[in-house]
Amino acid sequence: MEKPIHQLSDLFSQLGLPADAASIEAFVASHRPLAEGVVLADAPFWSVSQAQLLRQKLADDSDWVGLVDTLNAMLSA
């Protein structure tokens, strides 16, 4: 199995958020859980550009999809 090209910290950097482990953990803790039925990109805490970035990563079906899915799972827990 190949190593992922990107890490979760890379996604946070792309979103313009602090990308160190403690900051990622704090972000998830402060925004979890997503309300039932809310799609990750539609969550109210994203800026317009952050939401667009998440939608684009999913639409492109790129190697970022797994990380977006991981973030979604972290926020849905």
C-alpha cells in the first residue's frame, strides 16, 4: 500500500488553518459534532472559500478525498 501523498495537516494548511497537531485537535474538539444531516462543506464554521475548497477536493476525486472524509469522520464523532 502506498503512503498517502498528503497529511491532515496539509488539508488544514490548504484551508488556511493552523496545521499543528494540537491546533487540529482543538479545532475538531470545538466544532464536533456536526449537526445531523449537515454535509461537511455546509457546516456553518467554514468561510465561503473554505467550503468551496472542500467541495472542490471532493468533486475532483483527487487524493485529497480521503483526508476530507477523515476530517468529516472526526467532526461527526
